[in-house]
Amino acid sequence: MCVICRKRFPKRELARYTLSPHGVLLNDERQNSPGRGWYLCSDTQCVQKFPKFRARTQGRRG
């Protein structure tokens, strides 16, 4: 499910993003990195809204 539009897609159609140990956002192309991941569809509006979504959730850990 896309974290922005909340629509369901097959996992292979979504991009997965994770945080590196240093707090850098990484595109997890193989979709198997450990830790919390965010799935994002390819819709242009969702891609544009993702940085703002990440800013809201940055303080949440654990």
C-alpha cells in the first residue's frame, strides 16, 4: 500500500524506501533491507508529497 494515497498495489509495483544507519533516505530496490520501510507508488503526486510526509514522521522512532 502506498503511504501517501493509501491505494493497494502489488509489492513489485511499489518503490520501497528505508533509512540508513546515518538517517539518510535510501531507495531499497531489492526490497529486503532491514528496518522500517515506506512503500510509494509511481504516481507523480505521491512522489511529490513524499518528502513532506517524511518530514512529519522523522521524529517517530521505535
